[in-house]
Amino acid sequence: MLEIRTKCENCGKALPNESLEAMICSYECTFCKDCVETVLKNVCPNCGGGLEKRPIRPPKKS
């Protein structure tokens, strides 16, 4: 199961479970879409891999 990190590791922007802005690498490093496109140029600064849209985790059912 993915570890859903809740903020961008570059700028600190909030990225809750339902965020459409969250991007991750294969190691689950997490960044916002703005940082990925403008600062990181789609390359994870931690591992050098590409970044993809993080899937949305639906809220837990009661």
C-alpha cells in the first residue's frame, strides 16, 4: 500500500489524500504538480527517477 504523504517535499504545499496535484516517484517521494513542472522538470531530486500522478485514496468507509 502506498504511503500517502500529505505535503510537497519541495515547497511544503498541502497534498491531502484527495489531492489532484500530488506527484510521486517509484520510491513515493511526493511533490506538488507545480514544483514537478517548473522546478524539478519531472525528475525526482532524491532518486533521479520520473514523477507520475499519485492515485487518490478514497475515504475509509465506516
